Amino acid sequence: MGEEWRPVVGHEGDYEVSSHGRVRSLKRSESVILRRLRRPNGYLAVSLYRNGRARRIGVHRIVAEAFIPNPDDLPFVRHKNDVKYENHASNLAWGTGGDNAIDRELNTPKVPRTHCKRNHPLIEGNTYIDRGTIVCATCKKAQVAASAARKKENRIVDHRP
Ligand SMILES: [Zn+2]
């Protein structure tokens, strides 16, 4: 999808935000893309100035206000894929506070896996539980063998003159 620019709500004429999560200032003759700061909480923010005063605001909020209708006046902006710095309009939605927790749930596979990463069937006889996680016995065996082989190899290398 192409990048679309719209005025920042509350800063019309001074700033624009794009559907890809970029913010630009229109205050000079040439528009300037603003630097986005990553906050300790993982969200990206920009500083917007009005009447000489700076206001630090989350990029996700600006994008949502400009691109996503909020008829129910929901208070929070959610990241659909749970990645806080992906501020494309298509990744954002308005929600209540609880939605963020729900999204995290949705983004965590809840369906029990039937196969491991290397496609061994996770069936009885090939699995055991280690600290609450299902472990593929075939992979574990291979891992142990590989690490033993590595150690052996290191020993040989070590003894070369
Ligand atoms: Zn496996």
C-alpha cells in the first residue's frame, strides 16, 4: 500500500503523519521528517511543538487519530501484531485497555503443536516435558549429539600444534 499523508489531529497545518507511521513538520519551506524516539516502554514517540511548547506523543496515537475512525471513543490504540514500533495504520486499532492483553493472547499460539520445528511428530514416546514446555526427544538427542561432536572437534583442534 502507498504511503498516505494526513494532518496531525490538533496540529493541522504544522505536522502531517503518514499511514506508514512517519511524521513530518511543515513549519519550514521544506517538510522535515521527525526523528522518532523509542521510549523505554517500547513505543515510538515524537515531539510536536505548538505555541512554543513541546508535547511528546506516541506515533501510534497520531497515526490512529488521523487514519482510523473511533466512533465509540475508545481510549487506547492497540497494535494488532503486538509489535509496538510497527505503526502502519493497518496494524493499529482502537480498543479498551483490556484489548492489549487479549491481543497478546491471540498472538501467542494456544493450539497445541503437533510437530516440532524440524517436523518430528510430537507424540508420546517422542516428547517429554521440561520446565513446563514440550520438548521433542529426537531434536534433543540430535542437539546433545551435536554438542558432544563439537566438544570432540574442539579437543582435536586444541591439540594441534
Ligand atoms: Zn524435533
